[in-house]
Amino acid sequence: MGAGAVAASLAAFELTGCGGPTAAFRSPTRTTGRGPGGTFGAPPPSDTEACQAALGSQGEFIVDVHTHHVIPSGTWTQNAPETVNLVLSMLPSGCTDSPQLDCVDRATYLHDVFLASDTTVAMLTDVPNSGVADAPIPFPEAVKTQQITAGLTAGGAGRLLVENIIAPNVGPLAATLDEMSAAAETGAVAAFKVYTAWSPSGRGFSLEDPIVGLPTVQHAHDLGIKVFVAHKGLPLVNFDPANNHPDDMVAVSRQFPDMNFVIYHAAWDPSRVEGPYDPSAAIGIDSLLAALDRHQVPPNDNVWVDVATVWRQLLTQPDQAAHALGKLLKRVGQQRVLWGTDAIWFGSPQPQIAAMRAFQITPEFQDLYQYPALTDSVKAGIFGLNAAQLFGIDPTAVRCGLTADPLTSNIDEAAMLAHGGAIPSPWTPNGPTTRRQVLQWLASATTPWAPM
Ligand SMILES: [Zn+2]
């Protein structure tokens, strides 16, 4: 599958978004008779060249702030069966590896993110866990992935950021604070991340809680880690709905004005249809916007969001996608919306990148709801320049560092081979052959990547 096939899919999403068989997914508040809210400006699928021009790389600096892999041999596979089931529910559909967790291992990750997608820099995060015993990627393993990635680039250009996931509501708080200090000492922590709604017993916590939440944020602050991330919305297993609301994070942002707070998934909830802003909504993106209003956080302040899973799920429903992106850009701010994909759950992030390149909020929706147009410069911000500002990345320096590294120099060759059918296409889930190839390549990282 190439750019033409993606164009065909995008055209189909537009049609279903306009009504027809999936009309049930339409925003209930949308007035009929008006135009659709989101369109994919993709050329006819048969025009391969035009599709490639519209959906292929336009040289964007892409920072994916939300990516995953697992360590299939880790103790978490014994200690956290519910986490194993969660991960197994998000494998690429073509996964045939045995064990199946190999489909989302480190080698596959490096392939899917850095070889088979236009991603420039990625943040490696993790799913809910309380430490090395039950984490799919214990922090030392995340650092190892970072080191391997650096080893594959010329001069070790920084292409991978890592987060330290902490659970201050599990076990004694002092242990969490010590873990944070130890992690910070490695110099590798770009951000701390919490799941306020999670614990193995299903009980969450509030970041405003003076016993658990505030001391954790304060400790991050004192360690000099000024980016604090929380998953909000998108309910997972063992989630406590009472602590999944974004309000505590927004409130705490007022107390720590020299820190930045990133709300993963923008509080989006798949059970709520995204429509025009409704301040009374209890869940979803609107619950975040209402919290910003309540705590008088202006646009482009120290509260940020990413669109991981939000975009992947809504790109098939362009009207909802237009509302979601339009509301976030308008209220959280055009400089505060970050690119995230939740790759490599479900495979390479590349199809999501291509879809975003083609997506537009229609003039009708811009007029009706004062949403901004998705101009090239707005998209450049979403794709990576906003994250570059947040994490202090110099796009020019990173680009220069990547011009001659072994990963980058093999992207074109890999794409050509995929086009010719010699290797599986990055547009489709990767089979075991590719994973093995990448493993072999990693074992001899000095030789150029080539399929066996
Ligand atoms: Zn995630």
C-alpha cells in the first residue's frame, strides 16, 4: 500500500463523515445542511505522483511526544497480567510473532518509528505501572533504548527522549520521591509522567492532594524536571473515573508557573462525541476547556496537550476531528498542541502523519466556530515545532545531525524496497521477517540496513 491507497482511505473517511452508514457518529449538535467540518485534500488515488506529493514528506520536523514499545522478556509479563492484556489488545493486526509481544519490541519500534516513518524525534513513554517489577519498559530499559537510538545516528544525535513513569499513590511516597531523584540523576529524564486515575487496586489520586500529588510535583520541580505529564481521559483498565478529570492538573499549573504541564490525550474520551464546545460536559475535550476557563489559564500558557490516539481514532470521522483539533488550537493554543501517535501500538505512525498532512478544517467550520485554518505553519507547530520549544530541542541542529547518519541514509532505500514489494510496506503492519531483519541489523549496526 502506498500514498494512492492512503488517499483512497482518506476519501472514504470523508464520505462516511458526511453521512451515510456512519451517520450515527456525527456530532448530534451539527446542523444538517451545512458543509462537513473536516476534509482530506487528497488527490484522486489513481494519481500516484500527486498523492505522493500531498501525503509524502514535506520536510516537516516531526516530534512524536507519545510512543511505546515493550520489553517482552520483562517481569511485568508475570506480575501485571492486565497490562499484558492491554498491550495485546493494541498489536498491529498483522502480527504473527511468537510470542506476540515481539510485535511491539524494541527492534520493531526502531524500525517503525525511525525507518518506516517521517518522525524526527520521539518521546518513549509507558503504560500504567508502579515501577521496574510491573513496567513494560522499566526506566533503565528506556534509557537503553535511548542509547541504542543515539548509537545509530551520526554523532549520537538526540532522537529519543524518555519519560519516567511514577505512581506516587502506590506504596510509600518517599519511595517514589527517591525513584524520581535516582532517575533524574541519570540526566535522561525529559519528563515525569503520572496516571492519576490508576493503581493496581483501581484507586487514583489528585495532583492537588497535599499528601500525594503536590509533593510529587514539587519534587519534580526541585529536581529541575520542569515538564510534568499526566494521562487524562481515554479510560484504561483499573481506572478510577473520579481522578481522570483534567481539573487537578490545570489547577496545579497555577501553583507552578515555571513548569509545563502536558495533558496526554487532551482528556478525550471515546464515549463522548466531540462537537462544538459544551462547558457542561463531564468528560472529553470540553472538560479540559472548562477547566482552563475555571482556572483562568489563557491560551498558549503552561498547559499543553497531545493528540495521541485522539487523532488516530477521529481521523476516520472528519467532523469530530475538526471539532477536536479546532477546539484545542483555539483554546489551549496553537503553540500548545503536540503531535502524538501512541505508536507503535497498531504499527508505524506513518499513516497518521500522512493523514494529518492532508487534513483541513473547512471554511464553514472556521466561520461557525472560530476554529483556525490548518495552515502549513499551524501544522508545522503541531507536528514538531511546539514540542521543540517545550523540550528545548534545536530543530536545525537535530536536522544537521541526521543528514548522514545510518538510519536516515537508509530511509529512501527502505522505501524503494517496500515499494517494489521486496520488504513489507511501512503502511501495513510489520510481520516477523522485518523484525528479524532489524534485529540482525542492530547486531551489526555498522553495516547499512538491508533486507535479508
Ligand atoms: Zn500511550
